[in-house]
Amino acid sequence: MAKPDDALIFDDTGDAAHQFTRLTAIMECLRDPESGCPWDLQQDFASIAPYTIEEAHEVADAIAREAWSELPGELGDLALQVVYHAQMASEDGRFDISDVLRAINAKMVARHPHVFGDESREKSAEQQTADWEAIKAAERKAAGKSERIGVLDGVALGLPALTRAIKLQNRAARVGFDWPSTDEVLDKIVEEARELEEARDELGPEELAEEYGDLLFVMVNLGRHLGLDPEASLRAANLKFTNRFNHIERELEARGKAPKDSDLAEMDVLWNEAKARKIK
């Protein structure tokens, strides 16, 4: 295969189609066995996958911070991951970027018959979600992926644990396996917290980890019943903690101190000051 010419690689003009072609050409050059980047040439699907996950999280982070000027760059980093995987697959003769794009285009058309077909658009969001899952199940069955299509089949193992938990719970809830209200969930949280306390006092580390996991799983369920995204809620809590702890560090620095020179009582006063200022 002929290498892309420099005119394409360095042409920073043109529309989206041109820029996408340019990106695939850049990746092809990076992976060229003779003139490519040594680091890029060493990578494979397994080594790149963690970067793919990381870039997706950085997109979510930019959105959470409303850092709109950063978002194009973060989305570009994520797009690069798709091109990277497709280039490696092309080298192995498995598929190429055209197959990737063809697959997602076909999927979007097939899964939106109310937009691209003759079905009515007069559906609730809940009905559209149910239809989506039904179409996915039919696709899996048609592909012969499983003789029995389980309710929880297809929820990716590689998802962040909180995200996977809510997806599993949503799937189970669609077939009626769910508490009727938040009251029962709150009762279960109290029960699981007591079991965790007992495990801490009486059981070993494996049992303790299991009980801790059970409590986290029920906390996710509470978020689902409240219409909250656990992953987004925890990201927001992480950001709030970071900003308030940064306030502690700044105030201590103004006193000529660092956190290691302080104590919990002093830092707690500064923490409460950050809360009073509604630092988030």
C-alpha cells in the first residue's frame, strides 16, 4: 500500500471528510514498519484499550467541568483511539475503518425505525429504550451469538463498575425484578451497612470486600430510583472534594504551612469554611 503523501498529512484545511481522511493517513504513517513511530509500532489492541477508556473519561470530565474549549481536543483524542484500533485491525487483515463506520451507520439506521422507517415517532423515551433493547436482542439472536438470550447478556464487562451496575439493574428492572420504591432501597442500605459492620468485626478480608461491594451495589440502585447517574454523581463529588481540599492547601500556604504541617482539627475548620463558601 502506498504511503500517504505529505500534501495530505500537512493539509490543515478542508471539511470533516478531509480531516478524517487526514487522521487515518497520519495513523497509517505512525504505524509504518519502516518509518513509523517506535512507540506506536509496539502497541497492540490490549495495550491501547486502557488509553481508549481513559480518553472516554477525559471527554466526560470536560463535559462535567463545562470546559467547552477543551472538548474538541478531548473528542479528537477519543476519535484517534477508534482510528488506532481500526489501523491495527487493517494490518492484520481483520477489518478497516470503512467497516467500522459502515457497521455503526447500519446499526443506527436499523435501531431507529421511528426515524428512518415507517414506525411512529409518537413514543415515550421509555418505550424507545424498550424497543432499542428488543432490536438488540433480535440482532444477537440473528447473529447466532446465543441460543438463550439472557436478560443481562451484552452488558459489557469492561464498563466502569458503577456504570455496569446501573445497566445490570436497569435490565433486571425491565422484567420486573426491582423494588417498588426508594423506601425498600433505603431499608436495604441499612441492612447492608449492618452486614458490613459485622464483617469488619468478625470476618476476613474477602467477606469484608464482598459486603462492601453489596453496599455499593445497593447505593447504585438508590441513585437509579432517584433518577441519578452514580458515575456522574461520584465524579461531581470527587470534583467538590478536590476543590475544597485545594482551598485547605491555599489557606495553609498563606499561613506558611503545608497539610503535613497541620492537623485534622485545623484542616477541618478550613474544610467547613470551604463548605460555607459553597465551593464545589
